[in-house]
Amino acid sequence: MFKKTVTVFLAMLLIFSSTGLFSANVTHAAESKSSKVVYLTFDDGPNQYTPKILDILKRKKAHATFFMIEGNIKQNPKMVKRIISEGNYPALHSVSHNVQKLYRGSSNNVAIEMEKTRQTLLRVSGFNSKLTRAPYGSKPYMKKPLRDALAKKGFKMWDWDIDTLDWKYNRTQPRVITSRVKSGLKGKKGPIVILFHDSRGTAQQLPIIIDYLKKNGYKLEVYNPKHHIVKNFWNDRRF
Ligand SMILES: [Zn+2]
């Protein structure tokens, strides 16, 4: 009887510990999987560099999210349509891109400019996008009253995790863009949003960056409103 109890006890111990180990492994695998998701995002286009960026994305079987300025959408309707038809996500980046106009006047100004951009995108492409990015980032500019106005209209708002500073380096030291991606990834967990701009040096470095990400096990995702993630500097859950 005693021997049997010991055997049962040992068997149970074995089952529990192995289940424990199993679930620990599963959790770990799930964590490392989600921490290996990267979103490439491109601001301020579409412009003369956008077709090259789209060519590279197509060639590398990757997709990106494009935060576009209203005037550029109007000027480049074909590029906007191409962005969408090739599986990339079109998003909104204001009309003026101007700190004074957006952030220093009425609290409604950002919401008004994003709404105008949304309507232009819809008219040009038939695509209704609610994802926005505040020019120069939401902190410190998007204080609560501005966020309230934007949230009231049902918009989402994304910032980023890695700033490549490509606006600064793309002409003189484009390789810095790649090195900033590499160093920015270190120690970061969860879905990682990388900020780029539609620019010459960025287009030049993009194949190298995509190859590096893939080689290191990162999965390149494109924004999907059905699987929205919160990614703003205020950690405002409404966005
Ligand atoms: Zn911008």
C-alpha cells in the first residue's frame, strides 16, 4: 500500500512538473514570437521616392504602413492606389504638418486636419483609414484636449519605437539609418514600430534593413485595424 502511494505520488509529481515545464515552454515561445513582430512605417509621402520603396517591398515580399500628407495624396493619386493594391496600409499624417497650425491653436485642429486627410484619401482611393500619426510625434504636442478631440472622431494614433532619424541622415550618411534600426532593436520586446520617411537614403538602405530583419527572425507586419495594437507615447488606450 505504502509502495503504491509512493508510486502514485511520484507519477503525479512527474505529470505536474512536466506539464509545468510544457506550459513554461509554450509561454516562452509565444512571447518570443510576438516580440519578433516589426512594422515598417513611412511618413510624409507619397513622393518621388515612394515608387522605389514600393518596388523594394514587392521584391522582398514585405509590406509597410504609409502615413501620408493630404496634399501629397492629391498630387500622387496613382501612388496612393498602388500603395493599397500591393497590400500596404494607407494612413493619415495631417494637411499642414505644421506645429503652429496643428498644436498651437484650437484643440480641434489635429482632428480637423486628420478628417480632411481621411476624406481626401477616401475620395482618391475609396479606402477609409482611421489610423493617424501626429507630425513630430504625439509627445509633447498631443495634450489631453487634442487627444480627446481626435478620439471623439474615432481615430487611432500611432507613434513609434525606433526613430531612424532618416530625415537627418538620408543624404549624408544613409548607412546610419540601418545601424539605428539594428541598435534600436536591442532589448526591445513586443511589436516594434519603426519610423522611416519616403526619402532617397531610406530607399537605398531598405533592402539591407529588410534582409537583416528577416535573417534575425523578425516577422514584418502591416497595420491591420482588426488586430489593432496600442502604440502611442502617452499610452492612451483609446488609440
Ligand atoms: Zn512627418
